[in-house]
Amino acid sequence: MAEPGLPGIGATRAHWESTHRRAPGFAPGVVFGPMIEGADGEGFGPKYAGVMGDERIYTYALNLPRGTSFEVARMLVRGELPSDAREVRTRRLRACRMIRYRSATMRRQFGSEEHRGDVEIAFFSPSDEVFNPRRVTFATVGFYLGEGIDC
């Protein structure tokens, strides 16, 4: 059954499983393909890792192909969000870039006093010390749970 507006984060586990391929050789339900060339150029790895959520998907890592720039990574990750998601905050930290999105769809599904249905994406490059916008290797996608979460 299709879930308009919830292509990735927030999708039911059943919808996620029906629209994503499990990656062979990994723990069931946690890692999904397709397999992509690793950012380091040393083999292939799964596109999705650390997929968490029993009823609904609430966080995962999106591995990006070698040579992905920050602008391309933003566009790719944007496709993981409901179509009504709008960027509400961007933070330029030394080791990463963080973007928070707000969506009426997510608010209706998940809104509460402590959680407004916001989603926060953190983009990383190979060095864990200094972010390189020309080489983004992966992004973490998850519900925004409050201030103080940095990379």
C-alpha cells in the first residue's frame, strides 16, 4: 500500500520493506541496497544503513556515491523527505553541515509537544575534523529531537 508523502523517513516499516531491497550479507531489516561504489573508491557498499524503526522508520544513514558534492547530496536527501518539507535551518559546523526540514505531513503523522515532525539531516565528508563540501560521503536522516545534537 502506497504512502503518499512519506518516501523514506516516517514511512511504515511495511512500506519501506516493499520499496527498498535488502542488501545481501547484512543484518535483515537494517541495511538496504542498491549497492553503490564507496566514497573511498574501495569496493561497494549499501546505499542505506542503520535503518531503525519497528512501526515507522525514524532514522538511517544514506551512503553517497564517490564524488558527491554538498549541493548534489542536498538534492538526493531532499528526495527522501515528504514533498511539502521546507528547509527551516542550516548550520555550518566544522565537521559537518546540518539542515532541518519542517513538513506539515510529518507534523500530522508525528507531531507532539516535544516533537513537531521536524527532520534533521547531517552531512559528512571523509575527514571527521573538517567538512569538505566537494566530497560528501554520507548523510544521517532522522527526526529532530532538540537542540544540542551536533556532529
